[in-house]
Amino acid sequence: MTNSKINYAEFRKQYNIPADRTRSICKMLGYSIVREGVDQFIVGSNPYNVSDEYYLKHAVMEYRGSMSIDRTLAGNFFEYEIKTNDGIGKIGVSTFDDDAVSPISTGLKKKPNKESKSVLIPRDKGAELMMRRAEPPAAPTPVAGMDALQVLVNALTAAQQAPAPAAPLQAQEELLKAVEKRFLLTTEQVGLLLGMSKGTISSKKSGFRKLGFEFEKVKEGSATLWKVSQY
């Protein structure tokens, strides 16, 4: 496993992600956000022998393009080899800027006012940190005239239509943990676990049921959280 410490404020600035979405994605990936003096850092590790910077970047780009991080959690990364007239090259998340994937829902990203200093891996080093799995997902077949960005967009679209089944009980396991630990979940966290948008969850009535669990609205100050129970 790799392990690193990433400045939380700089990470949000680079990808311009709202705080609640950043924390939800980090929690789903098993990372923590800790404070050291006046700064906060994202800390943790991943089980796929890739850099934590790459792992987080992959999750952000997948979520932005499909409202899901199932592929990231399963280690099925968007990294492909493509044959061109010049030989075989690599394309994927490691070679793209954070502007490569347009958000499918408003609020997932807003264009920053100015370019921020990158806190993640340089694009030319990303592919070096990728360890291909023994049985990688099938890459979309490039056609003549198709650029690398379109290949990635096609892959994100395919992932949204057919989520990877590598961890079919991930959502139920996380929800059961929330029940056992008596966690109150944010609307964003419930959305990530159920594969729904934040707006869809917000519109749900208190007491709605899904996947064998019941979700009850709980007020905490001005915020609305969700209490999970198993039925």
C-alpha cells in the first residue's frame, strides 16, 4: 500500500470541489481529513499500489463523469493502451488535466478564477505509477480520427451505463457499518452509497427505504442528516 499526506485546501482548489463532496469521496475511499495546526490534510492509503494522488484524482474524475466511484473502489482504472501510427501510447486519467471531463450535473465543479498549483502527480508520471491488474477492464476501441479525450469520455459513459460489479455488497456493508456505529450521514454520503444524486436524496421523504435500510431525516442545527436503520 502507498501512503501520503495531501493538503486538503489545495486539493479542493485544484479540482474546485465543494467541501461536502470532497469529504464524502474521501470517506468512501477510506481516507481521513485531519488538522495539523492551521492546515488540514487528506491522509490514508489505497490497496492498489498506485499513488494516493492518482487514486483521489481517478475518483474525482469518475465521479464528475458518472456520479459514481465504483470503478475506483474496485481498482478498475481508466488507463488504456492505444495504437497509433507512431506506435503504442497510453491514455487515461493519469494523462489528463482535471478539466478533461465535464461534470454531468451542476455543482460538481465550477471553473476556478485562476490556475492553482497542482498538488497531484504530474501527467507524465501518472502512467509510471499505474499497476495494471491481471484482468483489466476492456478498453474502448479507438477509431481513426478519435482523440484520446473522446476515448476517456466514452469509457466514463460506459461505466455509468454498466457499473463494475467487483464489489456488489459495498453499499450494504457501508450502510450496515453506519447502523452499527450509529453514524448520521450527510445527503451527499447517502447519494454516493445509493448511486443517486444529492438532489434526488434531498427530495426523498423521511423514512424512505432502499437496499433493506430505512433512512430517517434528522435535524442537526440548520443541517439535515440521515439516520440509517436496518429493517
